[in-house]
Amino acid sequence: MRASLLLLVTLILAGCGSTPQPPEPQRLRAALEAESEGAKRYERGDYAFAARRFDTAVRLYAAIDDSRGAARSRLHLARSELALGRAEAALGVLATAAGSADAGLALDILLLKAQAQLALAHDAEARQNLAAAAGLCAGTCAQAASLHLLQARAALAARDAANALAHAETALKLLQGKDLAHETGNAWRLVAAARLATGDAAGALPAAQAALDIDRRLALPEKIAGDWLLIGDIRRKVGAGDTAAAYRRALAVADAAGLIQISMMATQALKDIGMEKKPAR
Amino acid sequence: MSLLTQYDADAAALRRGIRRFLIVAVLATLAVAAAIVVRQGVFRQTTSYSFITNSAQDIVKGQQVRIAGFRVGSVADVNLKDDGQVLVNLEIDADHMRFITHDARVELRKEGLVGSATLEILPGADKSRLAPAQARLAFSRADGLAALANQVRDEFIPILKDIKTITGALADPQQGLPGTLAQIRSSSEALNTLLANSNRQIEGIGGTAIRILGKTEQDLKYLGQTLETANQRLPAMIDRTQQVLDHVEKITAEAETSVPPALRDGSSVAADVREIVSGAKQAWPIRNFVDAPAPATLKADSDPRGEAARAR
């Protein structure tokens, strides 16, 4: 008993007496913590708070002349701004990031720029940036799937449905077996939209349903409401009788999540098919 | 032989040492006892005062009594009288008697609103006469949290009643605004009808016109009465509304001074907590167990708002 106690005390003293790890610089640690906290908030969908923490991280990195950390945090900040629907602000952040970032982040910056420009309907600039990104992503890069998805969106915006479908299906193949559920959902949504645009409404419906299943699993209200709108459009095209039900589901989700724009679109869609606005069951 | 002599000398020296040690120990003990006795005020000259209260809550024997924040005495004892009142006796240092005027008042206060209770003697305005020994002083309790809460409640209840009365009066279909407006509307309609009739008939029939004008005059009188009624009611309502607004404005002004500092305090507390946690993480050996986070990566999402589906 006494021997084991002595052994225990010796072990504790040895542990305490071990050489302490050299501390990381406090400011670097603070910057990393701000960036990490922002990332956690982003994953939880709290984009406004995430943007504030990334902004803090940018300033902390800039204060210690860590240009790579600052550029990385700027990209995170731009993504938060895009998720908040503030594409103009995202472009502003990306403009400062482009000047200071190293070559490793150039592709990400181009893709985010294109994403913001597509959101603002600046299709020509988006296509330019996507072409530049494709030049940097020769062969297969980690962002290849995202690049194809953005190219599909740009093609859809240019009413080139066949090209959009080709890019979306390529992205879907690239995403197979990868843990990128958000992008897989986006790919199915684009496949559905492209098929609908090519007149293949029957083929579009399962793709939209697949996108909805993924977005439900990820619990993303904005995407879920968008998927129901898309399903409503597809059902309308094929002449299915439950079109109004899909629009009402979109309306219910949008109203519950406070998504005014989608709510207005769903209301208009219901009016277009001669139905009154009623809450979905 | 010399060995035995040496032994006796050592033993004597040891005895002397022990004796000295015991004497010093006894003296030190006596000094400590004397200090305690002096500290307890056994040799201090004191004067007794008392006060009556209806509750001994927060008053205990030995409790400090202060004047202007300085300790001047203590509660000697607390007794329940036959009539259910509580008699509290105070022992005050004779040196401080000069502050206790005949109109002095004892107040039970709490340090920092929720801290420990102390008795504070508040000298009165008339400094020319001091309270005699054994005098009975007046007693009161300073406002605590409960009293403040009651005060706030007392402020709010009349306001809520006023609002209820006004909204009730305004909404009353007979006496309120709807009734008054309905009366005005019916009078206006009657007047319009009569004026239309008079316009049609006034050209040919003078007598009829006179009669109609008489009727118009009556209706105008009626309208005047109605407006007078409204005029009588509205100022009162406006006065009441003004009172309510004054109340609300007062409370808002008070909140303006009290709420922002509280919010600022909350914010600074949060910042402090963040700093403390951050400092703790930096401290050895905790930092051995808490690694600094790695640079963050966000999951790829080229369409975070699902906009592709909305390109309708």
C-alpha cells in the first residue's frame, strides 16, 4: 500500500516536473481560436456570428503579419457573407484577399468570386473567373466538383441546359464516395434543374427528390424550401395533380424559417396555378 | 568525579532553560488574554441606548453599530417584549456619544444592497442637544431588494390601470370614441339631408325655408352639443394619456441611466470571462492538455443558399 502510494506520488511529481511545452505566441493562438470558433458557428448555420469571428481572425492575423492566415480567414468571411446573401460584401472581402493571398488560395478565390457574381447575376464576369479557375484546375484538383457545379450554374443562367446537365453530372461523378454532402445535394439540384430545362421533367423529379433528401438530412431550410419550389415546378410541367402541395410545403418551410424571398416566390407560384395561399399540412 | 560534576552543571542549565521558556510562555498567554479582553471592550467605557422594532429580522447580538461607516459599538442584546415588540439594546463607546443627538435615528442597512446587515446611527438635524444615556432612539429599515421591487411594482400598477382605463374608454361602443364618432356622423348626415332639401325648396317656398332653417338650427345645436360632449371627454382622456406618457417617459429616463451600464457590464464581464478562460488555457500545466486549434477548413458548398433551384 505504502509502496504504491509512493509510486503514485513519484509519478505525479515526475509529471509536474517534466519540461513544460513551449507556449505558442498568445496572439497567434487567439487568431487560431477566433478562426476555429467561426468555423464551428458556420457549421451550425450561425453565419452572422461566424462572420464576426472570421473578421476578428483576419485582424488578429494581419496584426502578426500572418498573410496566409489572414487570407484564409478572408475566404471564410467571404463564404459567411455569401451564406448570408450578401454577395456584394463577399466580393469586397475577396478583392482584398486576392491582393494578399498566395498561389495556393488563388483557385478558391476565383471560385468564390464566381459564386458571388452568379448570385448577383453578373454572368459574364462569373464565366471569366470560372474560365480562369479551370486553367488553374487542369487535370483533377480538390475543387474540381465545385468548379463543375459553378460551371453548371453559369450554363443554366445562360440557358445552355445541355451544358449545365453535362457539368452537373460530371460533378456528381466526382463527388461519389466523398464526404461532401452539401455539394452532392447541390449537384442533384442542378441535375434536376437542367433536366427540367431540357424538357426531361420525368427525369428531373427523382433528382430533385434526391436533393431534398440530402438537404433534409443536413437540415438546411433555405435549400429545402428551394427544393420544394423546384419539385412544384417539375410537377407542374408533368401535369401532376399535387403541384400545389409542393408549393405549399415550400411556403410553409419559408414562412417558418423567415425566408421572405422564397415565401413570395411560393405565393406567386400558387397564384400562377390558381390556388390560394393556405398553410401546408 | 569530574564527569558527575559536569553532568550536574548540564542538568542545572537545562532546568534554567525550561524555567525561562515556561515563564515566557505564561507571559505570552497572559498578553494574548489581555489583548482579547481589551479587544472585547471589557475595560471600555460604554453607554447604552435602545430602540424598539416590530421584527428582529437581520438584527443579532454582537452586530456592529456604526456612525458614518465607523464602528462605534455593538448590539448588547435583543429581547422579545410581552407586547410582541422587540427591544434592542446598544452599547456605544462613550467617546462617540457626542455624535448621538436627541433626534438621532438608527437605520438597518445592507452593505451593497444584498450584503451583511449593519446598524447605522444617523445623527439628527438638531446638534445642540445630545441623547442622554439609556435614551430610546427611533428605528427604521433601509430599502432592500424586496422594497425596491415593491417600489417598481407600485410604479407600474397605476400605469397599467391607466392604460386599461383609457383603452376601455376609447373602445366603449356607447361612451367612447366609436359612439362619439357615430353621433357626429349621424348628425352630419341629417345636416346634409336637410341642406339638400333646403336647396331644393328654398327658391319657391319662403315659409318652408324658414321652417327648414329652424330645423337646421336645431340640428346644428344638436351637433354642437355632441361636439361639446366630445370636447369634454377628450381633454380628460388626453390628460390621462399625458400622465401615462409622463410615467413611461420617467421610467424610460431611469432605464436609460441604469440599463446601458448593466449591458456594458455584461459585455465587459463576457470579455473578462473570455480573457480568464484564454489565460487559463495559456497557464502551465493546463496548456499541456489544451492544444491550440488547427487552421479551420469549411466544408465545400458552392451554393449555400440553394439559389440554383430558384433560377425560374
